[in-house]
Amino acid sequence: MKTAKRLAFYEIAAARAQSAKTFDGKVYKLQGAVAVEHETGSIKRVADIYYDIRSVRDHNQRIMAKRRHKEEELKEVSHKSS
């Protein structure tokens, strides 16, 4: 069985990631290494919220990485091609 690749915070900034959702329900729009909170507009660095991120979505709104528990690593999600 193939293990999922860990997604580091600098890979999120460099990847095609568009948004991230945290365990407390906040949604951030990702702009490089900066995350802008959807409702309040507050700005944080991706490195500062990395351990709170539950899922990361790409520009097509498909989940590209996720974790189920806060203690787990953020892992890439592979999508089956149809």
C-alpha cells in the first residue's frame, strides 16, 4: 500500500492551493505564503496556521491535502482520474 506524501507549509505556498479550512471552521484564501481569513479579512502567514489546517483545496475546489485529527500530518490526497 502506498503511503500518502506529507505536505509541508512551504509546499502549500508554492502549490496550486487556493484555500484552507482550519479545525475551528475558519476558511482562509491562500495567496502564496499569506492566508487571508474569509469573513474578517485578517491576514496571517501560512506557517502560523499550518498546524491548525484541516484541509487544503485547489483552484477547482478539490481537496488536495487533509488531516482528520490535529495530531496527524497534513497528507496529499490522490484523485482517481475518470
